Amino acid sequence: MPSHDFSAVGFVVLDVLCRYAEEMPPPGGATFVEQITMTVAGTAGATAVDCAILGLNGQLVARVGNDDMGEFLRRKIAAYGVNTDLIQIDDTIQTSASMLPIRPDGSRSGFFVPGTTETLTIRPEQFDDVLDAEIIHLGGSGLLTALDGAPSLALLKRARELGRTTVFDLIQATPETIACVKPLLPYIDYFVPSIVEAAAMAGETDPATVARWFKAQGVRSAILTLEGDGVWVDPEEGAPFHLPAHEIDVVDTTGCGDSFTAGIIVGLSKGWSIRQAARFANAVAAKVAMGLGSMGQLSSFEDTIEAMNTWPLRQ
């Protein structure tokens, strides 16, 4: 019996965010903003923390630098209740970090140092510790230079051998990203990218067509987040369906996709149908979008269930 509900593997980054900023300050000057914060982020890091906030027991497998930013991330992640024993420390390169000015509509641009994102490695003798969970989430492919390709494929194959449920997301995908992702697809149970990234890889734009394309490559269930338009789900069994997003006042969209994935993982852990898990994931993402940073206003499982059941949906 695995020790954890989930194991999140891959990209973790320190985000420094401010709101609101529409342009760079003048040379030598300053722009006064409403709020600045510093958060755990990343396709594995934020998802792990959000899962813990929602009540799951899990671990994060990632890599940080031997610096103040890495120490902050490890301390903060542990404070949320995520096991950090498998977070690696790199003495030669800095922790991955981003600076994100948030615009009034909640969108963002960023300054990014890949840092330790590119140096995460997992040796075969570590696989069973990394996979000591019911659900394995691999997040960040395309940026995980040392882990992408054959190492990720070997990890997912071992997860399949152990009977684990696999969840997969990536970041900053381009048409070229499909080369390292395509061999992984037959070993992915739940593929949860944004429509923008999925479309870039599939060479299509219609969500139904994109989802079918990925299923044809071996993915069992394709779950495409549609930004403010909700989610398109093409499940392993049954007909595809669309669910609308909640009608909310958006503060910041940072981490919404990562939190949506956390909602899916929570639903799977509880044995819900894929429709119920996607409904819950929409509410998780809405809670995150209402605050600054990857955790936003996400506070508990019970609070999110209430939002799912009471908040209005977009028409």
C-alpha cells in the first residue's frame, strides 16, 4: 500500500508577483502597486501545495538551489504539509525563479530564470520512492531538461508496472515540445494541459479535435482547460463534455492551471467520476484566480465544495 495519496514530480519555482502593472517603470523611477507577494509555484510545486491545502497527503519530487530562495521554498512547502524528503539541493545553480507583473485583467508576463528546473534527475533506483503514492503527477515537461525524454518515459513505465494512476501537465509548450512528450502519452491516464499548449503540440485549435488527437496517441482521458471558458473533457469512457467556468472577479490567473490539476487529483483520490472531479477542479481554479499568486484564496476542501455548489457559472 503506497504511503502517500500523491507524488508530484517536476517543476517548482519561486514566484514574486505584483499587482497591478501594465508597463515597466521609467528609468530610475518607481511604479507604486497595490500588492507584492512571494509564493511557491510551478506545475509540480503549486499543484502539490494545492493538493495539501485540499486535504491530501503527498510528497514533492523536485530540485532547488542551495540558496535563500531554495530554503524559502522547502520551508514553505513543508509548512503546507507536503513531504519534502525527495527535494534535491543543487550546489551549482540557482533556484528557479520568476518575477511576474500582473495586469488589471489578471493576465501576466514574466521574467524567468530556469535554474534548477533544468537539473532535476531521478535515477532508476529512486523510482520506487518517487512512485510511493496512489497518484503520480508529472508536471513541467519541456522545461525539465535533464528529466525530459527517456528518463521521464522510464519513470512512467515503472508507474504503470506498479499500477499507479498517472496525471500529466506541462508548461510553455511549443510545436517542438511534442517530440519529447509523444512517447509518454501511452502511459498517461489523465492529460491536463491548457488548450493553448495542447493546440500548439497537436497542430489543431478546436478543443474536441485536440482532445481526440491526444487520445489517438494513447492518452486515456484528455482534460483541456479553456482559460475563462471552463474545461473540455474527453474521458476514457463515455461521451466528451464541456463544463463552464465560475463567474468571478479575476485578480490573477497565475497558477490556475496547476490548481485545476490539483482539483482533478483530489477528485481521483476520492473516487469521484471524471465529471465531478472536473466540476471541483473548476472551483479550485476559481478560488486561486481570486487572489494573487498560485494559492490565491484557496483555503480548504470544505470551502471549495461550497463554492462549487453555490457560485454562479459563466453563461
